[in-house]
Amino acid sequence: MSTPASPLSEHPSVAVIGGGVMGETLVSAMRVAGWPGSSITVVDRNAERLATLADAHEVATAGAAAEAAAGAGVVLLAVKPQQMAEVLDEISAAVTPGTLVVTVAAALPSSFYERHLPAGTPVVRVMPNTPAVVGRGATSVSAGAAATDDHLALVETMLQATGLVVRVPEENIDAVIAVAGSAPAYFFAVVEALTEAGVMQGLDRELASTLAQQTFTGAAQLLAESGDTPQELRRRVSSPGGTTLAALDAMTHAGLQGVISAGANAAVSRSKELGAELAG
């Protein structure tokens, strides 16, 4: 790794622990934000994966998490929650005073990281979602006990190429998981259901899927660019006595709002359960 920069310098050195899809997404975002490849070191157990990342993003690689974390200004943890305790124990002795630790793992509270790291280590929790891979993500950032506004601002800069980045209090992260973190899967499920409905009405499956995908993509862009509320846009296409209103009425009576609320509640409950299970 190159000579480490101060954690709050413009482009501090970053150790990325975990080279999976999200790890690579964050590496790509940092490169777009101006981080030189020599300031980023990626760790992954898969040597072939490391070679691919080095070639694609011109970053350094390391075989051990402690090696990469030693002297890094920022340590970015992109491993599964179930692996986190092991990784934290590995890097704890290598984390120097002032090093910022950023985690994208769900469920685990910042206090969990703080217990495993040297006293006073600033921790920022990040809750991304999968559209970050294409620069259309919705990501929240939350400060642990020792993290400051400057730490949050640095993380926002690191993530800005992934899409929308918002600050939320840590107590709201489970709600963010329900509304954004897990929500792409809800969308995919609705597209699947609409495709099946089209097939049942006689459409070719490929055509039904294409129409559903394009319609949702276009509707999302219209909502984002029009400045109108979802309620107003829905009203405009819901002519009295028309097909759209008939469909919406049927969905309402079938319990659409209740289904969405049930899913969000289940996501929040599971996040809290998972956090309790893993944090001990």
C-alpha cells in the first residue's frame, strides 16, 4: 500500500476488505470520485477475483486484511455480517488512531464494531442497495459514537457516484433497509408478477417482460424528473370509469397497502433479529 494519507485528507488511503459485487461497486465509485488506484488496496480470499479487480480498476491488492488495514486512512468493510467478527478481530491491532472504519454490512450496530476496535475508533454505517452497481443506488450513512460530520462528508464523497446518498440517525437504519436496502427485490417481484399477468392475458413472455420493465423504468424516471408526487401522477392516469382506476381499485381491495406494509415490517423485524443474533 502507498504511504497512508490522513483519514480526513481529500483522498485518504482506503483498505477495502471484501472484493465482491458491493466491494467492487465502492471501489469503482471512489475511482470516479478521484481516488488514485494506488491509494486503494483490496483484500479478498479469491486470488483470481483480486487479479480481476486489479486489472479493471488499477488498484493494489493484499492477501490479508490486517496487511491492508495497517496505516490506512479508511478501512471499508464489505463482507457478510456473519464474517464481520472474524474480520474485526483480524484487523483490530492494525487499525491506527484516527482510522475511519466504514461498514456496508446490514444489521450490526456501530457499537458492535466499536467493541472490537480500539477505543475511540470512528465508525460509519452505510446501507446501500443493489442499484448502486449502475449508479442509481439509494444509500444511507449513519455515524457511530466517535464519527463526526467530517467523517460523514468524506464517506458521502466516496459514495457519490453510486447515486443518492442521505444521512440518517442510526436508529433509522432498519427502516432504511425496509424502504431502500431490501426494496429492489420488491420491485423485481412486482415485475415478475406483472409479467405473469401479461402471459395469462395472452402475451408472449418475453414481450410481457420487456413491456413491464420499460414501463417501470419510464415511470420511475417520470417521477424523478417531473417534480410531481406519486399521488398526483397516479391521479393523472386514473380516469373515472377507466381501466387504470379499475385495476387500482382491485389491487386496493386485494390488500396492496397491507402487503407492502407487511413486507417492510418483516424486513425491519428480521434486521433487528439478525443484529441481536450476530452481536451477541
